[in-house]
Amino acid sequence: MFDKFCQSCGMPLKDDTCHRSSEVYCKYCANETGDLQPREAVQAGIAEWLKMFASTKDNVDFMKRADNYLKAMPAWAE
């Protein structure tokens, strides 16, 4: 089990996924300095990730699904 997860996307933080300059964001959600990337960039990445698991892509708004997913994450909670 993992004790730490990315506060932006939920990815388990381990040696190969943790950003070298951040203790709370993965390498996909953090910029070069370890700060959180803009929401739109993270949302687009999550949308692409969700597409990998979809049995059909017809009439599916993956950006909307990614938006809903991010709302549940601590970094993006409203």
C-alpha cells in the first residue's frame, strides 16, 4: 500500500511517479519547480487517462468527466 497520493490526481507517490521537487504532486501534475500546473493542463491529462479505460468514446465528454474527477481531489476541491 502507498501512504502518499498526489493531491491533484490521486496517483500513488513512489520513486518513479513523485515529482523530484514536490512532496504532494506527481510528475504529471507538477511543473519544473514542483508547483501545481494549471488546472486546464491537469484536466486534459486526466481526460486522456480516462479515455484509456472507456469501452466507447462516442458522445463522451472526457473533459467534463475529468472536471468531475478533479473536484474530488484535495488540490482542486471547491
